[in-house]
Amino acid sequence: MSVSGKTIVLTGSSSGIGEQAAYQLARKGARLCLVARREDELKRVQQAIIAEGGKAWVYPADLTDEAGLQSVADRILAEHDRVDVLVNNAARSIRRPISQALDRLHDYQRTMNINYVAAVGLTLKLLPRMLAQGRGQVVNISTLSSQVPIPLFSAYLASKTALESFSRSLLAEMGDQGIDVTVVYYPMVRTPMSSQTSIYKHMPMMTPDKAAGWIVKAVDEGPARVGSLMGTAGSIALAALPGPVTRYTQPLFRLMDKKLGQKARQ
Ligand SMILES: NC(=O)c1ccc[n+]([C@@H]2O[C@H](COP(=O)([O-])OP(=O)(O)OC[C@H]3O[C@@H](n4cnc5c(N)ncnc54)[C@H](OP(=O)(O)O)[C@@H]3O)[C@@H](O)[C@H]2O)c1
């Protein structure tokens, strides 16, 4: 496995982790297909890549719009002979207690639409090319919070867990046909997404640059999972003892939120 020369479709590359991953992958010789809604931001990233001698193309689209997704997939397939890697990174997060979402079914629909349906949709469109090539990789971006019982993100976490489940099925069904599947489990990363929550201002977080390195590792090495020891330990504990692990960790999360809230108000 290596990055150089690969054509990589990277969604959510107009900001945050996706933007930094685009730079790092391009520096290693990948050809980047940049996908997100904001064309001007995608062009800014493209120009920065080209200025460093890299190769990038922009494909603006709202991936929750089926026609938009279809047309982006068609364009990518028409303009590139190979599609080696798809990184499903575009997402939205919602932090809201279930008790405040009782009349907000749309929270669950919106997160599902971009974090799950759009990722699966683009995968289904690009898979035939990967199968025809005899090789391909799908990298799905998830979160450490699906490996431990974190409160307040029910809509977001359900959509990410659905994507993880799809990833397992994809690997189980097509791994022997040359399709590698990697799930990346990020801890908190300092990006526009995490900055929406003001109390997280004082929380130690990974830098987007370091986080981008995890996507490079995923493409470079092709493992089934890229994540932290804490996440692996959390998923083992949760699988073994879901009741106690969920019940007894909740006071800790509430305390952490309280302390962060106090710091933010100081
Ligand atoms: N930041 C964290 O703490 C953290 C932690 C764990 C996991 N993650 C995951 O890491 C990934 C990157 O997140 P980030 O923190 O870098 O967030 P970000 O800076 O908010 O980036 C999100 C990206 O998704 C794109 N996007 C959103 N809705 C879209 C749509 N409907 N169609 C097309 N593109 C869309 C945005 O571009 P446009 O607005 O231009 O469309 C943007 O490029 C996500 O999958 C996130 O769930 C982040």
C-alpha cells in the first residue's frame, strides 16, 4: 500500500480534518478529488495544493441531495481512469440531550442523511470502478465516542455507528475482492465542528494536522481500524459489560461537562 499516485476522493475537504488530510495526501503524491458544498473553500484548498506542486480537482456538491451526489460521482468517474480510495469524511454533529430533542426528529434525519446515507451512497457509486480495477479502499470516518458511552450526541453517534456497521459488512462481503475498508475513530479534534460547543474551548484536543495523519496512515497501511488505545479499551469494556459501563461512567461525563462549563464562564 502506498499513497503516491493514488486517486483519492475525499469528502468534507473544505475545512477541518478533511482539508489538512488533503494537503498531507497531496504532498505524498496522491491525486485529490475534493468534495464539499462550498466551492470557494474547495478552490482555496485546491490552489494551495497546486501551489505546492500537487494535483487536485474540485467537485462541489451537497451530498445529502441524491441528484447532487449522482452528478458528482458521474463527473469523478468520467474525469479519472481510476478511483483508488474514497474517504467518507463529510459530516455534521449535533450535541443535544434526548430530553430536548423530543420534537426534533429532524436532528436524527439530518445526521443520518449526511453521516450515513451520503457516505453509503457515494460508496455504492464508486465501488463498481474499484471492483473493475480489482482493488480499492473505503475509509469511513467515525468517532471515539461510539466506542464509549458518551451522552448528549444521540443523533450523531447513531449515524456514525450505522456507518461502522456498513463498513463491517462491506469488508466481510468484498474484502476478498480487493476492497479494503478502514474505520477511523477520532477523539476530539479542534475544528469548526468541535468549536460549535463553547464549553469545549478549554478541553484538550488533537490538532487537525495530527488527525489528518490518521487518514494518511489509513491509506498508507489499509488497516481495518485506526484509533486510540482508549477507544479499543472502551469498546471491549462496553461489549463485555454494557449496563455497568454505561451507568457508572455517566456521573463522570456530567462532572466533566460541569467543570468545562464553569471554566468557559470564567
Ligand atoms: N472534530 C472532532 O472533534 C471530531 C471528532 C470525532 C470525529 N470527527 C469526524 O471527523 C470528520 C471531519 O470533521 P471536522 O471536525 O473536520 O468537521 P468540519 O471542519 O465541520 O468539516 C466538515 C466537512 O463536511 C462538509 N460537509 C458537511 N455537510 C456536507 C454536505 N451536506 N455535503 C457535502 N459536504 C458536507 C463540510 O463542507 P461544506 O460546509 O463546504 O459542505 C466540511 O468540509 C467528520 O466525519 C467528523 O464526524 C470529528
